[in-house]
Amino acid sequence: MRALCWVAAGELGVREVPDPELRNERDVIVRVRRSATSGGDLPLLSGRHPLLRAGDVLGAEFLGEVVEVGPGVRRHRVGDRVVVGASVACGGCWYCRQGRHSCCDNAHADLASADPDWARSDVGCFGRPRAAGGFAGGHAEYVRVPYADVSAFRVPDGVDDDRAVFAADAAPSGWLAAEVGAVRPGDVVAIWGAGAVGQLTAWAAVRRGATRVLIVDRYEERLRMAERHCAAEPLDYRRDDIAAELRDRSGGRGPDVCVVAVGAPPTRSVADRFGGQHADRPDALREAVHACRKSGMVVVLGGTAGFVDAFPLGALTERRLTLHGAGRPDLRDVPMLLDRMARDELRTEHLATHRLPLARGPEGYALFRDRADGCVRAVFTP
Amino acid sequence: MVPMGRLARAGPALGGAALARAARLLRVPRGGGRPGADGDAAAPARWEVVTVDRPPEQVLPDGRWPEPLGRLDGAIEVRVRPAPGDRGTELAARPLAGVTPPTGLAAHLVGDDPALLVRRTLRQVKQRVETGEVLRADRSALDRPEVPG
């Protein structure tokens, strides 16, 4: 089959790779209908991930049709149209039973090399290096889905592919941000980053009753999109005094909840860091910590740098802020979001600014990485 | 790691037969052994422990060591106790003192660090008990013959 693979630092290619196969009883094989670029992929593109190998298939957000079913699968049949959550989760461990699928204990297949820290392993997910606990991604004609009864969700008939594909990762990430931020009616919420996840965080905050949602970015088209589709007030950090605007628009208190959804900068490697190079300065996070009201909540979504310097820890402690990480969404919200999509309450098609055949995957990622041509997300069709 | 009581302290949650079976220490004839943390070859190896989200009677049904732990029969000792907070079972294992680390082909297959093998085995036990099977990785292009493009 054809798949979009990492080839070398900064280089992707569509290559012929072996078809996936059922490897466990609870697996299904999905024929991919749509897959979307994701901010979490960007650090991989730079080639600084030490575990990447040429030929690793990318793609954490995808949707398709079940074409093969393992004997242990109960909820799915051949022909089902499913969206697959980005986190691989077993459904049977303590974390999964708490609804925290993104912390699943049993999502690693490579128990020897993927768990150097012993029981502190990252969750497995699609489109990540195998040695990092990951599985081949969805930028391909076919993909294997482990624990399919837990990870795959049937898409309601009325929801088209271009909408439903964002129920895999972007929409649950936005919902999770609003949830862990404990957004309540009357809150003022500030979001850094008007990409797909930032916009869907704004949407979720409004649904949870936020009075005002402010979104910060520098790309005019993204800000306009967030304003039009998500009822967010745009702030352009090239033009606006963000600290002053946030203070003014929250009655001088500061936002109740601040969400950092800026995606991943081209981060320095671990080797660079221990070689003496300074880590990135988390400008958006610093701004969020300083802007947030006393005893407010700061939520940091995935994709930020592995190491940062100059973090304002004093502001965090003196003002009793709560800092909450949310690297990858749980699966429990996916059915609810699909229902909202079916009711036209949640519309996400506008995020697919570039629809391309998989053969043009490298071009799609270049647009996405550079935010060129107004690209928010490139969506591929195999 | 917080020291845990031996299996015999697991209390009435486990039957007497289960205790007797799981608490046994099996002697291995060859000398040597994994050095302790202080480099003392005679010191016991560190316990490796994993929490399995099931009660002890499901982790060790009828007191039998769950697979694939049974394959290490004779090379390890095992301790088990209920995890606090209703979080299942703390299952611990460590190489028996006096067990020689594998060499040659065996070392190539399982690695020459017994602790790593114990860890991997405990994780597999956990996966089997919690999910019913051990998750296998995708085959990579390196595992299979090249598909002509």
C-alpha cells in the first residue's frame, strides 16, 4: 500500500510499504478515507526525534471503513465507518477505567525498549515511532487499530468524512482543555493559538457557558475563522497589547482560564540541550501565567517543547495558579462529539482548508508547517 | 521502591494454597548472581513491581503464577499484596540470588539484564490480566520483505 512516511530530517515521502495485518484478537484493519495533519507531527518532521526510522508512517487523526475484524472484536463489523481516537487505549487498566485513556498502561507493544523509565511510559498513539510506543499512522491506505472496541467509534450516517475526521483528536483535545480548565458559566477564557485545537477549545468553552472567549494568534485568517465559527474575540499579538487587552476584557481580574494551544515550535533535541544549548522560552505560556487571574487555571495542551527555560514559577506559586497538562485527549468524549456533529452543533469542515490526495502529502505538510496559504489543516484522501 | 510485605502478608484475600504456591523460592544451582545496587554481588537484586488493576485472586488464580511469569519458574521469587485504595494488586518479582545472568544466545534473545526481563514479564502479566492478551507491535518494513513499489 501507499503511505506518507518520514524519510529524513525535513523530508517526507509517499512510499510503498507492507499492508498492515491483524496482530491481536481485538484489532481491526481500517481502509482510510480521510486523514488530517496534526500539530503533534511537527516535531517529528524536523527529524530530531531520536527514535524515528525512515519508513515510519505518520498520521494521528484519521477516519475510515473497517475491512477486517479480529476474533475478539465485539462492537465493529466489516463495512462500519469509524473514526479512530488518536490515543491507543486498552479500556481495562485503572486509567482507562477512570476515563483517562490517554494515560493507558497497556498501550505499548514494545515493552523492552519503550519503557526505560519503568511504568512511566508515554501512551501509545498512531503515527509515532514504534520504539516510542507508537503504531503506524493513518496517512496510508490502510491502518491497523488495536483495541478497536475501545478506540474506534462508528460515525453517524449524517456526518460526512470531512467533519468527522476531527472527532479523532482536534475536537476531543479542545473539549478536554475546557474540561480540565473547569470552565464554568460566566468565565472569561483566553486561548493562545487559533489553529484547529485552539478554535475547538473556544467552541467547547462557549458550550460550557463561558461569557467571553478571547483568542490570541498572529495569523489574520485564523483569527477571523475563530471569530466567525467559534464566537471568539480575536487578538493579534503583532498589533494588540495582549496583557492589557486581557486585563481590560476581564474587568481587571485576568481571565479565569488560560489555555495554551500553540502547537509545537521546532524544538531543540535532548542532545542539544545537554550539549549546552538553551531550551526554548515558552512565550505563550509565560504570557498565560502572567495574565491569568489569581487562583485561576492554566492549561497546556500537547505539542509544546520538551524543555523550556524561564518559566515564571514564582508567579504560579505566589498567585496560586493551577497548571494542568493535557497532552493527548481521552476517548470518552468522542461519541458525544460525534452526536453534536450529527446535530450540526459542532461543525469542523472549515478547518480542512486544504484537501489533497495522499500523493501530495509532503506538500500538505509543508503548507501546514509554514501556515502558508491560510492553511489550518491539510486533509488527505488516499 | 517502598518495601512490600511478602506474599504471606497478603492476608486472607489469598487462600493458603495460593500463598504456599506463590511464595515459594526456587533454588537455582549455578553460582553468581546479579549484583545489588551497591555493586555487592552477594546482595539481593532489587524488586520490580507493577500494579495490576484486578484483585489478587484474579492475578494469581488458585495461587498459580500467571503466564508468562511461570516461564521464569526457578529463576525468580514473587511477592504480591492488595494495592491500597482499591487499585488491584501489587505484583513484585526479582531474580533469585545465585541465578547467573543469561549468556550467549539466551542473552541475545532476552538481554543480559535479568531486571529488564523481569520488568517485561511483569508488564506482560499485567496486559494479559487487564486486557486478555499481550499487545503486539505492528510489523515494520524491516520485519518483512520489501514490497515492490
